[in-house]
Amino acid sequence: MFESVRTHRRWMMLFMIVLIFPSFVFFGIQGYSSFIESDSALAKVDGSPITQQEFDQAQRDRIERLRQTFGADFDPRLLETQEARASILDGIVMNRALANEANKANIIVTTDRLREVLATVPAFQEDGKFSYDKYKAYVASQGLTEPIFEQRVREDLRKQALLQAVVESAIVPKTVADRLDTMLREQREVRELRFTAEQFLPKVKVSDEQVAAFYEQNRTLFETPESARVEFLVLSPEALSGTGPVPEAEARAYYEQNKARFGTDEQRRASHILITPEGGDKAAAKKKAEQLLEQVKSKPGDFEKLARENSRDPGSAAQGGDLGLFGKGMMVKPFEEATFRMKPGEISGVVESDFGFHIIKLTEVKAAEVKPFEQVRADIERDLKTQQAQGEFAKAADQFTNLVYEQADSLQPAADALKLKVQQVDALTRRGLAPHINARVVDALFSEESLKSKRNTQAIEVATNTLVSARIVDHKPAAVRPLDEVKAQVRQLVERREAARLAKEAGEARLAELRKQPSDAGFAPARTISRSNPQGLPPSALSAIMGAPADKLPAFIGTEVDGAGYLIAQIVSAKIGEAGTAEQRDARDRVLAQQAAAADEVTYAEGLKARHNVKILNADFQKPAVNPVTDAKAAPSGEAKK
């Protein structure tokens, strides 16, 4: 089909104009846009679609965060699973629902609150204080303007306010906490007798017929996924940025035109004494502040001492009220206005703000300054190269798009024309991810037309100002490895399964004997276990031991250890361990409160989804149904995959 389009482009263009133009007249561009959005939506929140593009961006963000955490060792294929896709989409859905709920609740984030939060971000600090230079640099590195970045922070704070209300309302009743504490302190003295699969392996004899039968019943265990060797080309400003030096005259001209960018605004350093109203009594707080002001004026040298003794600002009182250097916009308005009217060494009158009443002493004024050209030259050259690359990208994008389409048998012509490097992925799957290879690129590569013709894909935008075209060099369809190739592996699986079965049979027989005629023979020495200290016991065994009635001891219980054999435990005695210290109980209560809050968050999230009519429209992005009992038991033998 595409070959026909390539051959008859002019005719096809005329046909498309005749076909589409009248539709715009009758239905409008918005109708087309709505149709396309609805058709490609992965989910909807309050009827508003979440698109594949939004998912791709969220997926790229998560990959980048994981790369920053784990470094070069991180494998993007970890996000190939349906669970990972569902988790990413669930995050987008929750963000959208929380934003809608915040709008509905009319939650407002004040400018003072925004400034307070930004001032505490470590990335924006220098020597423990807010640095406007670092803040500006960070915002610029994200490709954002300050108003846009600050609006995003406001949105995040509005959503956090909703969740914080849920967390702070979590309560664990004392009776529940005490019961859980008792369960955690409950101890059992046990002896173990294990029947392991390894013990029975020498007794297992597996025939070729059994091996063949297991192979036929579990063929998917031995399947190699569909994969392809892929070449791809990336066009971005970074790929086009020149490496040659920037002329000094050009750099100096840029410096003169943008001096404000390379300077620091005036900063001031002040100390203060803060008096806050107790019980809402502002008059008493103001009177106390005025009395302290008289003491300060009579003995200015005692300012630090009085601040330590009287200030109610926990962040500065211990430092004698010192607030460090700050610029305009970092303090509440009344405080800022008073401070920037003062001279070094001057002490203010009583200044009222939303926090209370302040007595301010200005200790330092750091004048605005501009960094010299040589100090910022490297930054200027980088900026100019970036600007140049952005301009080149705009011109090159059309050329790139046309070349990969018109010379579709190879990426090399586009690479040569734009001085780009053809990159390669050796074994990309349909769920594959790699740098610059997102779900849209994968879908295009594994389309029927691409697999058949092995031509270049169209230029696909995978990020802002980043285009990718790719082509399949070699394709390997999914295939089950032949029995002869995996026979040894299959035999080991069958032998292991049979050995585990024999171990279970032997263990059950021995348990029946012990219940008729108790004996300690063969058991390991006794040890004490608890729910908080299982000492390596498998979860199934721990559950069975702790669930046995404490009033009928000693007793024997048996449990299968999935794929590993059988365990018999003789429960000798039971007791309740000593209660912890007050500090330990407090720590326990905090943990329980956190767990309750987490459970409340999950409940709140599910309710939020219902209130905002969340619908997941694509089955590939839904959380897979899991049956923990049948899946756990079926997995070792592969029966669940028949």
C-alpha cells in the first residue's frame, strides 16, 4: 500500500484534499481532533482522555529517574511488563483525578507557601541558604520559564494537601495496636524435620516419554519471543550541536545583552526575634514584642541573647535569630519591606506578619553584582551553541522527515546528509524499550508493513525536539525451541518436580506416624521463632506454626514448601515475649499509623477514581488479574501456562 502512495503522491494528495476538505466544512477541525483523541485514548478521567503521548512522556520520566537511581546498570526492559505499564498509567490517572478533586475543593496555594517550599529544596540551596542563581539554572535546564515551573509546583502542592489530610486522619485504635503487639510478641519453640527435593533426586527415574509429555504441556516455557535487530537515527538539537569554538566577539555581545542573567540581586542578612500569639491573643503577643524592643534598644548588644531566650522561630532562635542571606521574594511581604528599608546595624520597630510580631536587626547588605565575562564565558558558549542547534533543528527536521521517507530502504542517506550516527539495537521485542525507542517507535517497527518491507518508519517525535526513524534489519518470529535443544533443561525440571513430590509423600507419611506415636528422632535442635523473627522459615510454615492452637501443645504440623519439599515442625511450647520499652512502643505506634495511613491512601485513591469516573480503555494497560494461591502452586510445574 505504502509503495503505491510513494509512486502516486501527487494524485493521492489531490484525492486527500477532495476527500477531507468538505469534512472540515461540515464537522470542523475540533471534530477531527476529538475523534483522534478519543480513538487513541488509553484511559479517561471525568471524560477527558489520557493519550498515548502522555503515557510515553510519563514512561520516559520514570526511566530517567530509574537511570539516575541505578546508573548505567538499569535495564529499561524491566518496564516492559503489563504490571509496569499499568502502574505508570495508574500514576497519570491519579494525578489527573487529584487535580480535578483539588479544583473541586477550591484548594489554594499562597505565594508565601510556594516561596517557603522552594526555599527548602536542596537543589536550590548554596551553603544551606536559598540560591536564586541555582533556582534559575534548574528551571532553565528543564526547558521551562519560572511562571510555568512555579505553576506546576503549585499544582503538586494542591494535590499533596488532599493526600496530607488523608494521612493525618489515620487512626489506629489502642485495642487494635495492643492486639497486634501481642501477636508480634507471641513466640513458639519449635523443632524442624525437613524432607528436601535434593534428598530424593537420586531416587527419581525419568523416562523420555515423561520429558516429552512435560515439554508438550509446557511449550510456552521454552519459547523465544519475537525480536528484531533494529537500526535507528535520532535527530535532536544535541545531535546537531557544533563542536567548534564560538567567536569571542559574538560571546561578548551576548554577555552585554544579557548581563542581568549573569548577576546576583542585592541580598540582605538579618536576625529577628519572633513573638507568636499564644491561644490567639495577638494583643498580649504585641505587648511582649514591644517590651522586648525596649530591652533591645537599651542594650543592642544583647540582641542574640534575647533572641535565643524569647524567639519562637525554631529555625533561627538557636542561632541568635540569624536568618542568613536572602533576596527579595524570599520573605513574607511585611518582613521584606521593613528589612529592605533598613541600614546595616539598624533595628526595626515591631513588624507584624502572618507568623506573628518581629523585631528585626539588619546585619549585612550584599550589593548586587555581575559576574565577569571570563567567569561565565563557558556558559555563554554553551547557550549560543544550544541556540544555534535549536535553529538548525528547525531547518533539519523537514529534511530528516523527507529523507527517511523518500529513501526508505536505508537510514544512511539521512545520516550522511545531516552528519548523524546510525545506532543499533540487537534484540528488540514488541515490549522493548531503549534510549529513544518508545512504544510508538516499537509499534511502527512491528507493524505488518514494516515487517514485510523492512523500510524506514516515518519520523516519530519521541520527545520535545527529538525525532526518530528506525528500520528492521533482521526479524526473528516467536518460536518454541525444539525439544532436542532443551531436553536437558526439561529433564531437570521434571526430575525436580518428581523429587519434590516424593519429598511431600514421605513427609506426609512421617507426619501421620508422629501424630500416632510422637518422637523427637531426626528433628533439629529447638529454637524460638515469632512473627517478627521467623529465622528463615518459609512463610507457609511460619503461618501454620503460629496458627496452631496454643492450648494443645506439644503438637506436630506439616506444610509443603513450594518446589522444595516438605517441612514438619514440632511445636514444643508457646509464650508471649516481654513488652518493649516506651520508646519501642512509640516506634511501633508510628509504624502502625504509617501503615494505616497507607491503607487509607489506597482506599481514598479507589474512591477518587470512582468519583471521577476513571475508565481504562486499553486492556494492555490494565492491572493483570492475579490469583496468589493458584499462581503460586501452578508456577513450578508450568501447569498454569497450558
